[in-house]
Amino acid sequence: MLFAKILNPMAIRFYIAGLAGIILACLSFAGGGDGGIPALIKKLGSPNFKERAFATASLKSRPDALAALKQAASFGDPEIRQRASEIVTYLERKPIRDLEELFKSGKVDLAIEKSLQLVPHMYDAEIRNVYADFASTLAELHSKRGGEKLKKHWTTFFDPAFVRVDRVTENYQADRKKSYLVLAREIDLDPRRRKKTDSPANSLEHNALFISTGKITLLPGHRHLLIAGGDIKILGPSDSVTDSIIVSAANVVVNCDLGNSLIVAKGSIQCNQDVVACQLIAGTTVTTARKPERSILTEKERNPLGFIRWVESNSHK
């Protein structure tokens, strides 16, 4: 008899309709579908703590709710405005949290690429802080592994001017009174290409933190922080590089004297002049033209300083 009732067409229609209603109600409460976002935002003002907490957690996982949350944060119920504003901040900072997590896990090459994908000028201060923290971590690990103490000059770059372009060359006009954070696909500062009739050379070599998804080429300088997905080449032979941190997901070539610095490369490291009080860590080989003094050389290292973890496939060489 019961089986006959279930097979009754009218009963089946009522059963399906009821089941559909339950599913739609669940989706609405969970924030599924376009209608879920307004319902969740409304629950931000609920007197029920569990409803507010559920709505907050759900909206934090919904980047597609950002526009509606910004609107809710502008007018209406004060409780909803406050909570909506907090969720907007949380969602907008997600790219920086992702960047921080990549650096904390030592995935340098992925972090470099992520930096160039961030919305220009929206996270400038945060990007500077993330790279300063990364450099500080490397400096501390360098010392723990027997390296001589590095001066943490990058912590003094409190308000650098940002340069974000595909390619930076020696013709970029920098203000000598400013410090810079340069984010680019390629950084190629080779003054040998300049003509006598060109305007005075810029001072980026001595006043910038350089991050590139591709190659970096520049003159020697002091207090470098160079991080690249491709090769890094320091020109020479005059002058020197001192108190610097250089990290490459490819190879590093230094054609000048090198002092009190840390170099980490996924590939090879080649130093063609004096090396004093440095730590050189390569995934393949370390080559020096002269015998290093008070220095630590490590070859075939896949996990530099027990921290950096290179991505196996790297297209920026």
C-alpha cells in the first residue's frame, strides 16, 4: 500500500517540489547562487551570533561578493556596515596574504611571479614589507649557518618610490634623493650602452630594491637586495658589491669584488674577482676566479638555508 502511494504521480510531484524547496533553502542559507549573497549580508545584522558568524565566514570565502559588500558597507544598518567593511578589507588583502604565504613557505620563484600580478599601487607598502621580512629571514638564517652578520639596510626603506614596468633600463630617470622598489619583467641597467649626449645616468644601482620575474643586469653597488626569476649579472670589474642579498631562480655572475654578502642561486654562481666574508649557495656549482676569504661555499643544494624551496620547472632562465 505504501509502495503504491509513493508511485502515485501526484504524490511524486509533491515530493519533488518539497525536496527542491529544501535544497534551494539550503543553498540560500549557505550563500550558493546569486541570491545567496544578499541573504548572507542581511544575516550580518542578525541578533543570533551563530547566524552572524556563519554569514561572516561564508562571505569571506566569496570573492564574488566584494561589490555587494562594498555597497553594504556604505549605508544601511550600522552593524551590517561595520561587518561588511571588515570583510571587504579581508577580501582585498587576500593577494598579500597569498604572497606572504609563498615567502613563508620558501617558494621564492612563485612569490616573484605573484608580486607582478598584484594590482599596481594597491599594495605597494605591503609588498615592500613582505620583501623586507623575507630579506630579514634570509639574513638571520645566513648568520645561523656561519655567515658574517649582514646590515639590514632594507628595513630603512620605509617609503620607497615604486617602479612597475615590463623593462627598466639605464635610461630610466631616477631621483637621487629617493629610494626605489623596482618590480619588472626585466631589469637591464647597462651604462656601457649610454652615449655622451645622453642625460646623466640614474642612481638606481645604489638606491633600489630590485625584483624581476626575468633577468637582472646592473652595475656594482652597495646594499643590494636583488631577487630574480632569471639570471642575475653584476657588471665590473671596477667597484664592488657589499652588504647585499642576491637570490636567483637561475644563475648569478658577479664580475666585481664581492664582500660581506649572501648569494643564493637555483643554478650556478660565478665570481670573477675577490670574494671576502660571503656565503654562496648554488643548486649546481660555485666558481671563483680567486680563493675566497672567510667565506662559505655550498654546491648542489636543493633547499638553501633549509628554507628556500625552488619550483622544479622554471621558465625564466
